[in-house]
Amino acid sequence: MASISEMYDVGWEEMRDKLRKWREDNCRNSEQIVDVGEELISEHASKLGDDIWIIYEQVMIAALDCSRDDLALTCLQELRKQFPDSHRVKRLSGMRLEALERYDEANKHYDAILQDDPTNTAARKRKISILKAQGKSTEAIRELNEYLEQFVGDQEAWHELSELYINEHDYGKAAFCLEELMMTNPHNHLYCEQYAEVKYTQGGLENLELSRKYFAQALRLNNRNMRALFGLYMSASHIAASPKVSAKVKKDNVKYAAWAATQINRAYKVKLSIWTATKSSLLHLFSKMD
Amino acid sequence: MAEPELLLDSNIRLWVVLPIVFITFLVGVIRHYVSILLQSDKKLTLEQVSDSQVLIRSRILRENGKYIPKQSYLMRKFYFNNQEDGFFKKTKRKVVPPSPMTDPSMLTDIMKGNVTNVLPMILIGGWINWTFSGFVTTKVPFPLTLRFKPMLQQGIELLSLDASWVSSASWYFLNVFGLRSMYSLILGQDNGADQPRIMQEQMSGAAMAMPADTNKAFKAEWEALELTDHQWALETIIEHLHHLALKSEV
């Protein structure tokens, strides 16, 4: 099997830089990371210097994603040799136990970390994800609530909690979590849009109006957000169709819905034309090849 | 009337000005590494972390509260500021003001601060004054009044000499302050050699960054939150958006 460096004609520095970019962007393309990282570790370990430890960590987590236990174990052993007392490494060995579904042992690991350092957020979050993996969503929600009482600023946790609540159909509480996120990231159109969707799902005239406002906000922040456009159309038409609104509000909403519909049509037309152009050029290429 | 320019021996430049620069710089670098070695680990308790995050959340509520609906904003404000059981009213942290005498870790910190920063400066300043005495080193480019003479011309007893001509000790002090930017270039930000900044921090830090002062912080946050009001940014958003869209289509 050809190695990555032969297939793509890249040197080890480019592979290392690619890994760094993936690390910084928090990409979860585990198979690619495993391929690139494995080669980097086995062939070019000595040239990497101190970078190798963080690459071990990155590759190990990716290997757990791809069920490559052998690779994960090697990385973990190297890290353990180098940093015997580190909490970070302990967390990684806990994650490996989780991947092997040995949840009780993993829990013991995390409890040991927490005893040593009560402020360690990573261990707490892993415990909560164990509960989630075991399917115990109510307990996971409870633990996550307790965690958030202590660490109110953890945005990842708020987002996770909102997802858990949506799965439990508790839309009011999910909306609360999303509000926290919207406050801390006022310019992120995705949170606005998710919040609007939750409000739309809750139903009722007030919530529909709120959702319409937030879909509009999401569009203002990013005018190419198709979901927000669709959401605007749906919520506006629902408000217009509702029997409780005044005639003026009805008229306004019909206007908004119509505008949203034209925008959607226009966007699809553009996409369609791009698609047909691509299709015709590809056909042209194929016909030339024959 | 034109002032007669003094012509200094170029040996002064070679053997006085440059060595003082080097000495100051090297001492600064050494101080930086010594401070790293002597640094003690600061362990934060869970409560401190939690409190700091709560304060941040309350501040964000004040600043960005206008992006969430009025109901939610009021709900959160109520949670924080309610008369009987609002968070800021209810939570009283045990305040142990860390006085320098009783708290051993603070004491050692202060001692270390003194040893690494103030002491070398005094010693080296004195040594330079003693070694390089008896002549003027350089001229500052702006005119100074006569009051500065005894300060800046330590070893030279000439009444008629312009106050702009300074001795080597003042050149040393100039260096200490001037090389700060060099340190941040070479050692990175937040380095241990940046002495004037450390002195500044020590003076202002002792006044404000007392870790056990969360009660005061809570009270301040409570007042600020009481004063803020909810101005919903999304009041007229759909009309605004529609208007913009129509404008761009025309």
C-alpha cells in the first residue's frame, strides 16, 4: 500500500503542518488524521522534536474514533512513559477505556483525577459523556446541570445540554441554553437559527413571532443561511395563517413570506444554473475522452 | 546664545555607554530566567474558578442582554439580583484577607519579588555609580532645569555644567526603562525582566487583585446589573431586514 507521502507527494513538514491545522480548526476527520499521523510517527518521529507529544495525543483520539486500538495503545504508552503523572494523559487512558466500553474502570480513572484536582473540567466532561454513551440521558442531563452550576462559562457544555434537552423534547430548557450561547456569541448566526428553530417547534403565536424575529436576525448576520430563509418563510406563513392575528399583521407576514419565497427560488435558480453548467462541462470532457 | 558643545572622548562611548547597555540587558535576561525558576504554582480552588465565571456571565448579561427576549433577560436578572435569594445577595464568601504577615505563601512571594527585582537594581545602580564616576556620559536631547542637576549628575561637581549632561547612573536608569521593549521582543510578552511594569503591578495589584475580595466584586456586579435595562435589539429587525432587502433589489 502506497504511503501518504508517495500518494500525495508531500514531505513530512507538510504532513506535520496539516496535522497542526486540523488540530487548530478542531476538525474531526479521524481517518485522515490516523493515516497521516501514523506515517509521521513511524517514519519521522525523530525529526519532530517536541511536537511529537501533541501529535501522539491527536492521533490517539483519532485512532479511538476509528477503532484502531493497537495504534491508540502505542500512542498512550509513549505518552505515559514521557509524562507519568500527568492528568491529561490519565484522561486519555480513561478515554481508551471508554472506547473499549469498560465504563466502570474509566469512571474510576476520572474520579481519581477529580480527587486530585477538583477544578479539572476535562474529567468531569468525560464522565458525563460516559452517561450519554450508556444511554442514561436523564442522569447525563442532571450531571451536566450540576457541572454548569459550577462552570457557568463553558459554552461547549451549554450546547451539549441544549442538544440533550432537544432529544428529550424539553424545548423550553433547550431555549434557555441556547440563549446563553447567543449572549456569549452575539454574532454567530447558527445559534440564532437554532434558537429560532426551537421556538418554532414549541409553537404558539408568541413563539412563532419570536422565531420569525430570530430567523431574521440569523439572516442579517449571514444572508446565505438557507435554513434561516426557509424558517423565515415557514414562520411568516404560519403567523399569517393563524386566526388570532390582526389583518395588518397578516398582510405584513404574507409580504415577508412572499419575499422569502422569492429569495429561495432565486438561490435555487443560481444553484441550478451552476449545476447545469458543471454537468455540461463534465459531459463535454467525457465525450472528448472517448 | 549658542551653548558651547562639549566634545566627549570617544572612549567614553566605547567603554561606558555600550557596557552599561550590555550589563542592563544581560541582568534583565538573567532576572527573567531566575523568576521562572523561583515561580511557585498557583492553585486555584473550585470556588474561585466558579466565582470568576459567574462574574463573567453577569457581565455578559449586561452587555449582550439585548440579544435575548425580554422575558429571558428578566428571568436571569431576577436570578442574580432578587432581594431574598438572588445569587449576588445570597452568596457570601468567607473573606480571609491575606495579610502579608500571616499568609506564608504571600510572604515568600513578596520576598522573591524583592530579591529578584529591587535588590539587583539597587546593587547594580550603586556599582555603576561607583565604577563609572567622575565624568559625563551622555547628553539628553531636551533641556532640563537646574533642579535636576544633583539627581542626574551624581559625581560631577560643576556648577556651570548644563543639566542636560548626565552621568552614567542616569544612563543606567534610562536603559532599565528603555530596554523593556527589547525584552518583549526577545523573551516574549509577560517576561520576568520587565521590571518597571512589575513595580507598577505590585503597587496597583496590592490595591485591587486581592483574591478574597469576591464579596466586593459581587456587590459591584449587583449594582451594575440593577442599573442596566433591556433594550431589545430585535424589536424592528424584520422590518429592517425587509427594507434592506428591497433596497438591494432595486
